[in-house]
Amino acid sequence: MAELDRACEPAAKGEPIREGKYLTFVLGLEEYGIGIRKVKEIIGMLPITPVPRTPEHLKGVINLRGKVIPVVDLGVKFGMKEKEYSERTCIIVVEVRGSSGPVLMGIVVDAVSEVLNIRKTDIEDPPTFWGKGDPGYILGLAKTGKTLKILLDIDRVFPPEGNSLLEKNGTRRDGPALAG
């Protein structure tokens, strides 16, 4: 059972352990999964305060119980067309690696599906057809019934070297890091 709780933790060789519990969610027509240990909470949509001169996928920040947290539209980050939010749209608050420690951030998804225990035998390696354009943030493809879920390494979706803006406008685990 302890093995199931280790989703996305580094293995001895530096490779993430892919087997474990994943929160699955929908973006567009696809289903994705994030290791449950990276998920801090799921909230409904809140008013998002835009931050000037930020990338299109960075929607702004929210005030979550006194903490300022940056919010990214994950679909837009992945190159999908921006769309209207629905009653099922929600924000998943995750913890990602920042250059100076863990950073809390929100990711907007179309809908949350379920938490799944995914076995090693149900995970295929990501396709290699990307060549030099390999995004590197796909841990694998999980076969669940007749569907595939794309398992994400959320730390690679938002690498520490790209999180300086998030750290300036976000919340580190040790408290606010808001630039004045």
C-alpha cells in the first residue's frame, strides 16, 4: 500500500516512480493525471485577479484563505484554445518545485474526474515521436479500461527555472513571496 502513495517520487536512479495514486482530470477531449502527493486541494473557480505583462496561460492570482496563489490555465499552457469556464471548471492547487523551494499554484482544468490507483503494468512509456521537441513532462500513458490517461510530471510542466514569475507573484510553502 505504501508503494501506491509514492507517485512521482524520485527513484534511486533519478527516474520518477510512475505507479501510484493519481488525480485525473479533463482538458479538452483528453484525460490527464497528476500524482496525488502533488495535489493540495481542489476548489471551485474563484475570482482571478489578472497580473499585467504575464504569459497568456498565467491567468493571474487568487486569494486563497489569505495566501496569494498564481493560477495557470493548463489548457492554454498546452496550446489549446481558450474557452469559457463552465460549472465543472475548477482549480487544482498543486505544489511544484521552485528554485528556492516548493511553490503553491493553481491550475485551471475543465473538470476533475477521480482518484485512481494506477499499477506499473498499466503504464506505457510516452511516445518517442517528438524527437527534439519532446516535452519531457509526460510520465507515461495509463491504460484504464478502454481509455488512456496522460500522466504528467507537474514539476516538469512548470520547471523551477521557469517559475521565477510564479515565485515572485506566488506563495512559497514558507509564506508569501509577493514582490512589493
